[in-house]
Amino acid sequence: MIPLLEVHNCRQAYHKDSSADLVVLDNVELTLQEGEIVGLLGRSGSGKSTLLRIVAGLLQPTSGEVLWRGLPLHGPAAGVAMVFQSFALFPWLTVEENVELGLEALGIGRKERANRAEAAIDLIGLGGFESAYPKELSGGMRQRVGLARALVVQPELLLMDEPFSALDVLTAETLRTDLIDLWSERKLPIKSILMVTHNIEEAVLMCDRILVFSSNPGRVASEIRVNFPHPRDRHDPAFRQMVDDIYALMTRRTPTPLVAITSPAAAAGFATPLHPVNTNLLAGLLETIAAAPYVGKADLPALADDLQMELDELFPLGEVLHLLQFAVLEEGDIRLLEAGHAFVDADTDTRKHQFAAALRAHVPLIAAIRRTLDERWNHRAPALRFRDELEDHMSPDYADETLRAVISWGRYGELFSYDEESDQFSLEDIDAPT
Amino acid sequence: MAHSTLPTILGGKRLPNIWDVIALICVFGGLIALAHSARGTLVPLDALEATAINLDPWSLPDYALRTTLRMFAALAASLLFTFTYAPLAAKSRRAGLIMIPILDILQSVPILGFLTFTIAFFMSLFPGKVMGLELAAIFAIFTSQAWNMAFSFYQSLTTLPGDLEEACRCFRLTAWQRFWRLEVPFAMPGLVWNTMLSMSAGWFFVVASEAITLGDNNWKLPGIGSYVSTALDKRDVGAVAWAILTMLIVILAYDQLLFRPLVAWSAKFRFESTAGAVAGDPWMLRLIRRTHVLRVTGEAVGGVFNRLGGLRIRMPHWRYYRPAAPAKLGDAVFGALVTCGVGYALWAVVVYIAAELSWGDVAETVLLGFVTLLRVALLMVLSSLIWVPIGVWLGLRPAWARRVQPIAQFLAAFPANLLFPPFVIVIVAFHLNTDIFLTPLMVLGTQWYILFNVIAGAAAFPGDLQEAARNFRIGGLLWWRRVMLPGVLPYFITGAITASGGSWNAAIVAEVASWGDDKLAAHGLGSYIAQATDRGAFHQIVLGVVVMSLFVVLCNRFFWRPIYAYTSRRATLS
């Protein structure tokens, strides 16, 4: 039997004039059979949303093959509908008009449109809200409209892009169970679901198969089958074990890419994108791990649960601590190192010095900026030149993020000042190095 | 339900009420008036010259109607232009490269200076017919309305929310459906607001363009503008007063009957997912909703539009995938063509001017440009000094702001050139210095933009910041410098840009004035262009307009734009 969807050797890269292409997805294989829910799990920036958009026909892959029911895909296919993270409802259309939108595009008559929309609205639990405008609805109800709008065109494949991540915990849970119930009772017209998520528990709760993505470039790192019957119990030890295993898998250090280091900038460590995480959060996390009950070592799922943080929020923090060698990430755990303990014990001023020292030792970009400023007679340097160098190695968005991270950390560590108006680094208000 | 099977017209709630009768009378009255006015456009020019403008106040309603019809004819043309030009510029990258700068320049060009050329053009289209003059007048109004409407539409089209755009593609809406379901609704609030501003500008030009002088020829189209100019020629103070009163009524009517309801209605399309504070509906919108005939008509029109928008019409160039890399060869060819075109145009302008004029003339106009620039700058400073404190005072008192805001907007819409005669009478009577005392006329109509923008800014100033300022006992100059001025700065700049642009345009009619046989003129680029127009000196007009355009464009590029960018980065309260 022909699979519903096949993606072969898919590669997505953004062309850069100055240097090598920026690869977002590399060598991705995906096959979707009828009757399964498949989850794409990964950190932000791992290319999972890009893959979803390629499957949706919204984006053309740089190379590789996408087959829909055995035929090459050219643009959005009939039989594929999408649910958006931001709901993507038209604020000037009522619930009913929003739901009818896809039917209108299919050229279906008014009467049948109304009937089918009504049925979908009732199925998804929106009855009574037909004439409401989206802005009158809560987030959960809005996403129900998004679901009804996708289901009403009777797609064979339903695509969901982090459909519950904009909702609060309780609402998200209700919506997940409602959807899974409808799916298990075979009340949905769809044959398969492909969903993107960064929430590990959500993936284990809903999916039959999980593809775990690694970042930079996005690749399918591993594939996990979830064989628990629905409805699934979060507190089942086997369930918990699987969540733990996936955490371990995702924190495992990806081996340094074996690509030969060609440019001096890459050698200087300019090629690593940085996330601008808040220094207060870093300090808070170090203190939490140092204190009871963790006393220096914490299990990431437990820590995430305790701090009510999503994987996507916790991971970048852990990675920065790892980078600065305040802690190490290993097998789903985070463990404080000596520098981390020293930081927790220090007062505010000492902390700044320790942070500054760690930045200069382990973040080559920051070290380079400071060195440049020290060397210049006027102690000033345009940020543009560092941005340009970064953009040789990453997309402009990432370069921007990295620079923001560097600015915020450098300011906290009092290594340099930054003036937004002139886009310049300087040593103004910085005490001379002692 | 049993009731729903009855035809809607028989439903108990749909029985005609007294409002239906009134509405019907209005509709038929409007149709008859329209037919009457339209008949006048096909008569020969000689007939127009035979029927002089009548200064009897009772002929004013008829003149007002004709003037208003010209306005709406121009508005229809502007909408048509907006709905074709902007999508074209937004959808085609190459077209956008050239079309948007053109729009930007057209926005800053003094339109009144071009009147002469457009009249000649339209007269040649309909030789000997009033139609040519009518079209020229309508075109003048059109040029004062169309650019910012098209610009607003273009800006909306290029800032469509990404997720809605993806949803449209994902659900495979055709380009036509997408246009009516996503693009037009998204652009609606901005478009309605800009249409309102355009109409305000239009009143100014309709008054200026009805009485047309071209060399020795002098025509007066029946309308309020001609009425005023005739009254000026005949030194009839009473007639001027009547004209001002009529205009007040007309603008009040169009504001209340058309734009208040439109603005309130367009709030439905505002792109924000939270339910904001809902202001009360204007009375006209309530009337439409309560009057059954009007409502049913409105629903029927809406239904037709809805169906039309839902049609699966495909348009050419519909691509599912965005092109990965732009075609370089095509770009090169396109670039070369544009360069040739621009080069040729420049050459043509230079040759045309050089045929009659020397470098001395150029230097003279540039000098006069600086005189007018000095005027505009001084007036901006003066009106800011007056209106910013008043606007802040009003804006911080919501009860006052609510009452004054509509009045300020109304004053901005009032054609200031109607108010010139009283000034002129005083200047003539007391033999005042024209260089100084004609100057305030330039901001007569445009200063209100500063006022109502500052009121809006002060009203939007966050309460917690006010409380913090009070808590730290910040007062006096410090309060202005650190608290309030930065808070209203983005609003003030928006108002000042509109006001200064309008003042440049007004210079052409404000630097010259007449009262009977007394002709007043101030030194400046505006009077240079106006006097050249009177003499029918085309070469001078072209030179004057080119220099003035340059001044306006350079001011925008090197003064307003950097300031605006700075304030929106620094002083925007989020």
C-alpha cells in the first residue's frame, strides 16, 4: 500500500552570498502511514516547523522529494489541513465564517457549506458560538475553531504546529484529551495526524511515533515508537520512563560536527548561535539546583515540573550554564560544577566578576569584542562588524539573537557598554580592568 | 421554527417604520439632485460663460451640492486607483521598486501647481465642453486624495499577518478570495482613516480648483469655490459669510452621515485579538441599524460583496511557492529600462526649463524656496508652542478631550481657503506688511493636525507613569522635559509631518490673495508659482513646482523621516 506521505532526503537551506548556505534541515526522511499520529519533537530551531511547512506545501524544499499519496507535491494539497500555533483566525469573520473558509475555497455551495460547518462546530464542542467573533472567545475556544476549520474540509492528513503551546496548562490538557477521544472513537474524518511539539509529555501522550530532531542543522536524531493504548496515564511508570529517556536523549551532547573548520572565525567560536537568556534566570536556576532537594544535581523532567517550565525554556538555560562551565548537562540530568557552587555562594559584585571571567574564558565572541575595545584608542567598536561576521555562519535572525545575548551578558558582567542608537560597543562606564 | 419559513419581508419586525419613510425621501431626493447636476456637465463651454455665478445665498445649496458631487466623484476615482495601484506595487517586486518611490514623490508634490497642465490636458480631451473643466477639477481633487490612500493600502498589503497568509495558502484560497477575505479587511481601518484625511484635503482643493484661470481665460464652474472667488472679486462680505456657513453645514453633514459611521464600522476589522474598549456607536450607524429599509439594503449589499469575494476567480501569476532567488537577468534589464526612463525624463525637464530660463531664474526660485521654508518652519514652531500645551492639557482631561477631539478633526477638514477673505480684508484695510501677515494663512487649516494628534497622545499616556511622576513630585519644566513631551512625541511628530506637508501646498494659495482689485502677494515660492499660473508662464510653473517638490522631498528625507524613526524607536510606549 502506498504511504500517505513520504519525504525523502529532504534538505532546506537558505542561500547566502558571502559564504556557505545556512542549512536548516538536512537529509530528513519521513514516512507517514494511515492511522497513525506522528510527533516531530525538538528544540526551537531544529527545523521541525520548517518540515511541517514543507509537508503542507507552503514551502518548497531546497532539494529532496515530497510524495503525497505517491505523487510529487506541488503546493498545498487538497486533503491536507493545518492547525496553527497562533490559531490564525480571521478576526473579521465569525466562528462559522472562519470554519466555512476552506469550503468556500473548494467552491462548495452555500447550503452544504452551512451544513458541514454546523456539523464540524458541533463535533468540536463549539455549538452556540457560531455567530461569535474570535476576539470574544478564550484561547481554548479559539483553537477549537482552528480545529473545526481544519476538520471541516475532511482532510486525510491533519497537520498541527504546536497547537497547544499558546494555551494554559489546563485548557491544553482538555483539548488534547478531547482530540484523542475523537480520534480513538474514529469520529474524525482524518487518516493521520502529523504534529510539531517541543513538549515531551505531550508527544508521549498523543503520538504513536515520535521523531526526535537535533539542531544545527535539523536532523532526525532518533525515532521512538509509543505503544501505550489510549487513554494514556501520565503517572504510569512506563510512561514516566519514556519521558525520562527522551529527556536523556535530547540532552545528550551531539558530537561536534566533523565538518572541517575552514575559517578563522569558526575557529574563534563565532559559529555557535547563542540564546539571549536572562541572567536572573541563570542565577535563579543555579540557586535552585544548589539548594535542597537537588543539592547540586537535578533530574531535568523533575526540575521542569518543579519550576513549571517548558522544555524549551529550561534547555537554553542549562545549555548556557554548560557553556560557561557552571554546570554540565548529561543524560537528562544537570550537575553543578565548582564554578557554579562558587557563584551561588558569592555576593552580587563577586558574582559579576565570576560571570565576566566565565564569559571571557568560554564565549570567544565576547572575548573578541572586549579585546577589540581594549586595543582601540577610543575604546569603541561598531556592532555591525561582529554582526557581519556572525552572519557568515548563521541566519540574520540567529545572528541578531546571538548579538542580543552577548550584549545582555556583557552588560551584566560589566565587560562593555552598548549604545543602541549608534549600534556601538564601548568601554564607557566600565571600570578599567584591574 | 415555524416563523423562519415566512418571507423575511412579512416578518413582524420588518414592517416599515417612520424612519423608512424618511430614508426613502432622502434616497429619492439624492437621486434627483444627482441627475440635475450631471446634466450640467455636457453643456458647451459658451453656456458656462453665459451663466455667471449668482451671489444670491439661495443658490448656495445648489452650488454646495455640485461641489460635494465633485468630491465624491474624485473619491470614487481615488478608490479605484488605490485598489489597482497598491496591489500591483505590493505583488510585483519589480513594479514595487519603481511604483512606491513614485507614490512617495507624488505625495510631496504641490498639487496646485499642476492644475494648469491638467486643465490643458482635459480641455483637449473634451474641446469646447464643460466636461473637460469638470474632469480637470475632479482630477485636482483626486490628486489630493489618492496617494495617501494608496500608500496606506500598500502598507497593509505588505504587513499582512504571516499566519493568516499561511492559512489562506493552506486552505487553497484563490488570489481573488484571498484579496477579499484577507487583504481588503486587514487594510480597512487604515484605509478608512486615510480616506477621511484625504477628504479633508480634498475640500481645500475643490474650492481652489473650481475657479480656473489659464492665461487670459477665466472659467468658473458652478460651486462653492467659484462663489467665493466671485464674492472676492465683487467685494461682497455677506456672500463670503454665507459661503463659509454653507461649507460648515456641508462638512458637518458629511462628517456625521458618512465618516463617523464608517470609522466605527471599520473598527470591526481592526487586527487585535483582544476585545478592546468599545466606544458608543455614532448616531448615524445606530440609525442605519434601526431603520429596516436601510439595514436590509446594507445587508443585501454586504451579501453581494460577500458572494463576489467568495468566487473562485483565479488570477494570473498565482504561485504556491515563493521564488527562492530573484532572477538576476530580469532585474538587470528592468534596472536598465528604469534608468533610461528616468534619464530621459530628467533630460526633458531640463531642456524644457532651459529653453526659456537661465541659471539666474533657478537661483531665484531656490532663494524663494528658502523664504517659504523659513515661513513653514516658523509656523511649525509657533503652532507647536501654542497647541502642544493646550493639547496636553485637554488630553489629560478625558471629559474635555472627548468633546474637543471631534471639533479639532472637524476644523482640520474645513477648507481653510474659505477663511482667507476676512484676513485679506483686514490686511487691505490696515495696509499691513504682506510678507508677515499673509503667513499665518498657511497653517490656518493644517495646525489642527498638531492639536488633535497631541490630544490623542496625551489621552493615551499611561496612568501609572503619571502617578509615578506625581509620586516623585516631578513638576514644572522637568515634568514637560522628562515625562510629558517624550510621551506625546510620536503623536506630535505624526501631526507635525501632516501639518508641514499641508502648509507647503497651502503656500501656493496663501502667499497671494486678492480683494476686488487689490492684489496682495508675499515673497515666496508659492506666490511665484501662483503668479506664473496667472500669466500662463508654463516654463516658470515647471521650474517652481520642481523646486518646491525638491524642497518638500528633502525636508521629508533629511528632517522628518530621521526624527520619526528616532521617536518611534525611543519614545514609543508599549
